[in-house]
Amino acid sequence: MEKSSQLSVISKQLSVNSYQLSVIGYWLLVIGYYLGIIQKWIRNKVLGSVCYLLFTVYCSLFTATQKWIRNKVLGSVCYLLFTVYCSLFTATQKWIRNKVLGSVCYLLFTVYCSLFTATQKWIRNKVLGSVCYLLFTVYCSLFTANCSAQGKYLITFKDKNNSPYSVSKPLEFLSQRSVNRRIKQKIAVNTRDLPVNPSYLTEITKAGGKIWFTSRWMNAALVQTTEANLTNILKLSFVKGLEINGTIDDPRTRTGRQKSKFEALETEAFNYGLAKTQNEMIGVNTIHDLGLQGQGMMIGVLDAGFNNANNIPALKAIFDEKRIVGTYDFVKKETSVYEDDGHGTAVLSCMGAYTEGSMIGSAPKASYLLLRSEDAPSEYIIEEANWLFAAEYADSVGVDLINSSLGYTTFDDAKTDHTYADLNGNKTIAARAADWAAAVGIVCVISAGNEGNGAWKYIGTPADADSVIAVGAVTATKTLASFSSLGIPTDKRIKPDLMAMGQSVAVVAPTSSVTTSSGTSFSSPILCGMLACYWQAYPNLTAIEVIDKARKSGSQYDNPDNKFGYGIPNLSKSIQILNTQNELETWLEVFPNPTKNEITIRLRNFTGKTYELNLTDIAGRRYLSETMDSQIKTISLDKISSGMYFLRVGNDEKNSLIKLWKE
């Protein structure tokens, strides 16, 4: 009896002690909650150790009295969970820095502790005990998940010292085509072209980072890691810092097919001639009649996805003729780009579609590199980093032009939003990437944006970059499309640069139907395709010269503004500008010029390859279409009237367009 009484006293003392401990724990959690709001959540090791000690004693007491839900096994499991939980907490000192998760955990503890305080029996009821056990299990699982969460960081490096790569051996990191583009434009390979030092990447991997992509131009790497590992990575001697302060990715995980945020504004059946206006407005028909349809030119398309593009009849010729030179998805880090968003499919069709009597794009015989950099359902600044990686990839493959119908202003994570002042052409990741692409001889054509009616109103990035062509949109009657983004008034530069038809233009949807849609997303590729054909005729021009000629051909070049820029380019005018220079071709002679009856064409360094000959007038009417597979060929002009004509001589390697006079 006496022994029983002593046990009763001990039991009551334990109950009182456990009650007091729980009250202390409760108030510690209340304090912790408010600390969590300012993202500190008990970062102090001493306080963490105290909490850990309280929990250990607390759990031990209940395990000893066999009242921890009256089950020793379950008590041991709970004790283990708490021990692991507190150890993690003490080690990381982060204690759920996320406000939402912190609030949920706080609520769980409040309910738990309130129940305990009210009963003072520490959940002797099995049902209540089970509920609390479940709450703790969920809580601990959430905490563990949060502790191991990883983000993506754009980490920059101080130098490229001791690199195994050399500017004297560019073919180790660039294609021959990419090197040839530089040589043709007299652009030297420099240290910015060198890849990131592989030893730096090795050290980051050892420190717990996962390398997603690297940037030669920025000398940076996109690294996925925890905050704890990031702290150590940033201490490495070769690390300069973070390009963006904090994670740059969308923390959500998506599965399944994504829905496009680029919806067609109109849809209707396509009849012959619906695409006529958008092409004729900038002279695409004229240059096509010269036999220039993009042969030998390569266009990189940076977009949000090319859903079903590989199965669409209007794009069949591109695939059948193996003119898709490559694909890559920088969002998912995989090669296929045909399963996700369909925005890029419509964009590609503006250039590459070819269905006689239905729709012909502005560069139907060009080659294309399809790159996905945009994650359509969301807007996070990692997409600008993806744009950088994609542009570098396009450079290494050897593209001549880049079309990107993408633009960035504000984001789902407001702390990374751009301001108008940021869009000065040199600050954002995307703008710098576009300028770096231009510096290696690529013509970048970028949609100005569709914010004309929106709160932002002005162009986005990379359309703000200095060395790109930002393309706005006009209607079929050449008036400003209301949605077309304007140039920023405080920026004295001319933006947008040029205009093309962007309202109710013909595009091919992922469903294979030819429809109409609106946006600068489509005025941009129409113009880009035209420039590819234009450059095909004059392959010795540099990228900067192509951009300059295009601007000078604008309908309001002499009086530009921040609505239309330099206006709508006129291809026929551009051709005349070039030919008034009377540049002597070193590989070709055409004589006599002017002529009365015939001309003789002589190839100075004939190598046995076949050349195409096309003779057209200023209106684009074709009078001659032949091939030439000898060094000299004479052509009769008896049946054509007096006047000015254009003679194109060329193949996939060389092209020349010569102004010819018939007397």
C-alpha cells in the first residue's frame, strides 16, 4: 500500500513536470512563430540546443511512464521522429523559414499544446493520441522536406584562368559554321567565347551543387543546391557571387502537358491569299521571286515550345529535307521540344511554312534550330537565364539569325521585377545575352511585346538591347496595332526598331490548321525570315550592316518615333540601296552591263558546282530561271523590254544580286 502511494506521488510529480515543460515548449513555439515571420526562426544555436534538450527530456518522461499514447512502440517512434527533427533543426538553424509552412507548423503545435494543457493527462485517450501523432508526423515530414529543399542559383566566376580551352583552338567548343561566321565578319574569337573552367564546376559539384547549364559569355553556371551548400560554394576562391540575389527558379513542380498562355485572338478557315498581305507589306514576295527563300541560312528560334510541329503538313518540307538542324529544351533539360507549348509552332510557321495555295512563310527554305527557353504557364527570371543559355547554344551551332518572340518585364516573384530604368539595353540578363549574340555576328530579331494596352505599356527585354531589331506590330492597313508595345519615353534610343504586320496574321496552329492570330510574336518572325533571305543575297554583309540596311529601308527612317520606330521596311528599297554601291564581285563577272541583246556570265574560280540564275524586274516578275554548271554562260535578252532588272547568281555557298540594265 505504501509502495503504491509512493508510485502515485511520483506519477503526479511527473505529470506536473511534463505539464510545465509543455507550457514552456508552447511559449517557445509562440516566440518562434514571431521570429519566423522575420525569417529568423530561432537561428541561435543556444536556443536551438535548449529546445532540443526540452524535447528529449519531455519524450523520455512520457516513454518512462508508458503513457505516451500508452504504447511503447509508438512512443519510441515518436521519440525518434523528435530526435531526428531537433537534430536537423539544431544543425541547420533554419527552423522552417518559409512563412506559410511556419504558420502551418505553428498551428499544429498550438492545437497540440492546447489539448495537452486542457487535459493535463498528456493524451491518455487513444483517439486523441492518434490524432496528435498524425499531426506530429505530418509536421516533421514537412520540416524535413523544407530542410532539404533546393533552389537554382546563377553563380558567376571571377576569371577563366588555367582553362584547358584556348582561343587558338575554337573548334573544341564552337562548330565550324560558328567559326566561319566570325571569320566572314572579321570577328575574332576571344576569352568571352571560352567555356567556363571545368575545374570550377568540379569543385562546385564536390560542394554539393548540381550543374544545370553554364554560360561562356557571362562566365557563370546555373547551380541547383541547398542554402547551406550555397554558403560554402560562395566561399570558394574562384566564385565572384550571385548574378541574382536568391533563387531564380519557380519552386513549383509541374507534370503533364502545359497549356499555352499565348492564345490566338482569332481563328478562322484559311483561304488562298490570306498570308499575302503580311508578306507583301515588307517585300517578301519580291525577294522570293528572285529565287531567295532562305537557302543556306540558319535561324535559331527561341520560344516556349513547338507542340506537334514535327507532324504538321505545312512544315513537312522542313523535316523531310532535314532542315531542322537541332532541338533542345532548356526548361526540362532534354532534347525534345514537341510536347509542350504550341506558341513556337505558330512562330516557326510564319517563317518556315510551305503549302502551295495555302500558306508560305517568309523563309520557307531556311534551316532551323528549335530551342525552348520559356516556361509558358509561369514567369520567373530563370527564363532570362535560359534565354542566355539558348543563345549561346545557337551561337555554337552556327546560326545566322535568332528570332525570339519572348519578352520579360514583371515576374511571378515580385522581387525580381524589372523597372523601366532596368530596360536601358545593357542591364538585364536577356539584353546582355542578345548584345553578346550580336557581337559574334548574329542578327537578333525580337518581338517588342504586347503591352500597348496593358499597365506596363512599353517594350520588354531583350527587345531593349542596343544591337537587336525590336519588332512592333501594325494592322493590314499599316496602322499601329493597339497592343503593340511602345518605346520607353525616358529612353532616347529608337525602340521599337521596325514594324511588320502583327494583327490577324496567318499562322499554323499545333492542330495543323491555318488560322489567324495577333501579336508582335508573329510580326517578329515574318520580318526575321525576310532578313534571312535578304542576307542570303549579300552574304558578305556583317550582322550590324544587315540591321543598319533594314533600318534605313524603314518607311519613316528620317523621322523615327517610339511608336513605329523607323517604320515598315521596304525590301525593294533595300535592294536598291545595296546596288547603288556598285561593289565589284571578286568571284563573278557579268558583261556587258548595260546591254542591248545578251549578257555573258563568267565565274572566275569555277569549282564544278551548279549555280542558279534568276532574272526579275523591280516588281518581282521573273523572266529567267536557269542553272549554270560551267565557267562561262551567255544568255539572250532579246525578248525582254528595256529597263532595270535584277540578276541573281548563287548557290548555298555564294550569292550575288546584280543590277542589270537593258537598253
